[in-house]
Amino acid sequence: MSGDIMTWLVPLVAMLAAGLLAGFAAGIFGIGGGFVVVPALLVVLPLLGGTKDGIAHVAIGTSAATIILTSIRSLLAHSKRGAVEFDVLKTWAPWIILGCGAGVVLAGHVDGRTLKMIFGAGVILMSLNFLIPVLNGKVISDQMPSGLARIGIAGGLGTFSSLLGIGGGTIAIMTMTLCGRTIHRAIATASGIGTLIAIPTTIGFAIIGFREGGLPWGSLGYINIPATIAIASMSMLTAPLGVAAAHSLPAGPLKKIFGVYLLIIGALMLRAGLKI
């Protein structure tokens, strides 16, 4: 009996802890929390049964599902402070959603090992922005991208983020600060971009995995419902704390720590993907 309890207790505690950290990261950095959630799920999901083949897809899809509530919670908290640029969200939305569709289709045609390698490479690239912020303080324009530039950036953001199960905040923040927005407004608006990415990505992963067998217990397609509930419930509690920290604390030291974390996670994911 004690063995059965531990079988469920260990993954539950791990998912709750991941949710707490993901929510805080989403609030303070404007990211969706996927950089925290996906690695945790890759460890925890095998404890819920299923074969190895679909674990990476379920981790990515479930991460996107948790980002829906986390990013909405962060968006509302930032909105109360008047920091969200809703015009940016409206004009970027169609291209982000189309990009997410392309990312989901691509994810459906790659295996778990390849998906881990894509995630690892993407995370290492994102870590460089936190560790070597060469673009900090630089402004190349006082207007957000429009026309083909907007289509390319927003569409690429959607594709890249849906493949990684992240909210796309890092790229969105870099773009906005280069266009003269303050870091606080960029982080606030990025939380809304996370919502735009997470909803179509979640729907897409549920659809492409609907007929797949050998998935962890409680999965609807490539979305694991118990994990989504556990992680999202905790992340909603800590997202406002991250928002408060973003508006009151110097983020420099925290960014360095988070950058090191991303670098380690990226290396581990690449190693896992390269294993034969």
C-alpha cells in the first residue's frame, strides 16, 4: 500500500513544485514557465505509465496547457498596473496563431528524441540572452515591426514556441525593448503573447496525439490533464508574486541564475536526445 502511495505522491509533489517555480518565473521574466515545466515533466511523466515514445510530446503539449492559466494570471496582474500594450497583442495575434499551427504540424512529424534536441538547442539559445544580454539598453527603432517584418517575427515566434512548449516571452521582450519599450512594459505584454501561443498550441497537441497509444495515465492526446491541473493551480498562486518582484526588484542577478539553469537544462536535453 505504501508503495502505491509513493508512486502517486512523488510525481504529485514534483508537479506542484514545478508549478510554483514556473509561475514565479512567468511573472518576473515574462516567460510562460515552459523552461521549468518541460524538464520536470520529462522526469515525472514516466511515473504515470506509458511508453517512452510519446513522453516528449506530452511534456511539450502539457507545458503549453499550463501556460494558458499562468500567462492569463500574469497578464491580469500586469494589466492592473497599466503596463500591457494590447495594440501589440491584437496586431501580432493572427501571425502568432498561424505560426503555432505550423509548429504543431512539425512536432507531429518528429520523434521524441528529435523534439528533445530541438528543445535543448532552443533553451541554450535562450540562455544566452540571460547570461550575455548584449542587447540590453539598445534601441533600434521607436516603432514596433510592421508589414513583412511583423509577420516574420510573430510567425516565427509562434512556430518556435509551440515546438518548445514555451510562452515565447524572451523573444517578445527582446523585440519590444529594441523598439524602445521599457523592460516592464515588454514583460507585461509578453505575458499576453504567452496566452496567444499557449491556446492554439494546446489544442493542436491534443489533436495530433488523440489517436496515439501508450501515453501516460490521464492524457488527452498529448495533454496530460492531472499534470496540467497540478502545475497550473500552483503557478497561478506564484505568478502575481513574480509580477510584484518584476516591478520592485533588480532582475540582473536573477537573470544570471536563470541563465545558468537554462544552460544546464539545454545541455541535458541535448544529451538525452543524442542517446542511442
